[in-house]
Amino acid sequence: MRMRRWLIVFGALLLALPAGGIAAQSISGDPGAAAVASLGSMYIVESVQQLDLDGDGTAEALVVLNSRNRPGVGPIEGGQVAVLLARRGSDWDVVFHTVAGKSTVADIHGYARNSLHPGFITASYHQCGANCNGGEHYVLRFDGPDTPPALVLNGGDDRANITADPTFGMVLLSGPVYRVQDARCCPTYHVDRRWSWQNAALMDTGTQFRANTPDNPLAADWFLAGGANLVPVLQPLVRQSADPQRIGQLFAPTFTVTDLAGTTCTAPGTEAAVALLSIPNHYLGALWHTDSGYRVALGAVQERGATAVQKTASGCTFGGAGIGGYVLTINGSSSDAIIVSAQAVPDAYAAAPDDAVIPPVD
């Protein structure tokens, strides 16, 4: 995962395999030993918690594995992995785990079913080198040991924190909003986002941005005055399971595309939206204000070593070699925003001016 993917992207899907792609296997005995047997002997158990998530009288297990300080071996490649196991008789099945990788820090928390919410877990991992600037969050609903856990919220993050308040049936996310000048230091704003359980689904109940200090000299008035309201409007741009029709509503009927050489072409906005967002790994790199509205840097990073993906819309080409994203021009305010053009750039992050901010939510 690229270090500059500082955002939270939320989608919805049903898990059939754990996050790391390791198929569930039944192992008798201790849940910690079952987790180690599934993920590999390089891990040791750091913590185990058993609780009845779905209220059927049978416990599930939340395990954190650690490979960084194995007794008798010393530091080795890898980091922490958070694991959810379901029990079937005397056997434990690994039904979910966070991504296993070098220098990861992981956590997992469970919330047993009550009158306000189903049984669910929150889990996250951070990839930490010089800074913890990569990772993901998960919220999974647990409906029972015979049903794969449902992934109801998921997204990459930059040092954000996801928690839950079972007293009110809410999921809470809090994270920093950085300025472009030094995105590893000194966040200018903070974001608080909330969801509320309604039966088996989570409903977004609001996003709030605030300056970290009332007299913050780096605070951009345009952001707190209305720019922050645009962030939720842009959700379809980075949502994993985006609706093409909803995406198309954000684009002008006639959409202008400019390639790296400065050549322009036009395409219907609905077609351009689908083609643009078919490029892998799109993310919001930065947002800034202009006289006519806003601009947003939309990264579209190809996986290392992979063939550059190209998509077309009425003769306009999106993606391809050398393109690291697009700068989108947005006319209007958050209530009537419309995306009118896309300018290809080698690096979406580098294309942003100094007064841009990097919002950590989709």
C-alpha cells in the first residue's frame, strides 16, 4: 500500500476469506495456537480475548499475534496481525485477519450483540516505517460461526483511530487532516466521523471538522468555511463499491480531459466517470480552493510491476504509462459541486499547491 494514501475509503462486501487470503482451517484446542497454526510459526501470541459476539452461548476469540520479538530468535521480518476466530465444537476457525506484513501494528476489539447493535468487531493495522502512514480499518458484523463475517466498513487511513460506543450503538472514527507542506507532521485539522447501527447496517450520521487549535496560523479559512463539506460529496470517487450512476451525477454532461502532453478531448461525463474510476487504487490526494470552486488531486496509482491500465470514454483515454493521477476541477460549492475537467499528472500529490489539505476520509 502506497505511503501517500491518506484517506478513509468505505465500501460494503461479504468476506469469504480472511483479509490476507489464507483460507479458514479448523484446529482443536487453544485459539491462540489455532491462529499461529494458520498464519505461520514465525508468530507468537501477544493477547487472546474470548467473548460471545452473536449471543449463541459459544465464544469467539480475538487474537493479536506478534513476530517482532520472538523469544530466542530476536526481531524478524513481519509485525502484528489481528485475528478473529469462530468456534465450531472443539475446533477454532480463522475467519478474518488483518494484512500480514513487515513492521505492521494491529489491534482488534469486539462488541457483543445487544438491543442496539449486532455482534461486531473493529480492527485496524498500520504499516510503520519512519511513520505509520499506511494501513486499513475494518468493521465486521458477526452473524454466527456458520456465516462469513460481513465487512460493513473498510478503508485505508493515516493514523486515524476507529472505536465503538456500545452504549449508544455507534462506531466512531477520529483522525488528523494534514496540510500538503509536511504531511508527516503537524496536522492542521481533525475530523470526527460517526455511524449508527440500524438493524444490521451502519448508517453515516455525520462528519465534523475542526481546527486543532482555535488560533492555528496554518488553518485555511476556505476549508472550515465550506471546503470540508465537499469531502463527503466526493465519496463516490473513492468508494470501493461505487455506483456508476451516482458517480456520473458528479460529472458535467460534457467533460474535458487533458493528457500529459496537453492534448484535450471531450466525453460524456457519465462515461468519463466510469472510465476514470476504473483505474486501480484511486484515492483523494489533496483538496484546495480556487476562485470558481475547488480542485482535487485524484491519485490513480498502478501496482508496482503491473501493466499500466488504460480505459477509454468516447475516444478519451484515461490511465496509461507515466500517469499517477488527475487533478479534477470542481465548479460550485459543496451543495452544487460539479466536476468539469481532468488534467493528467505524473504525481497527484506533487500537483497540489501549498495551501491544499489531505483529508483522511473519503
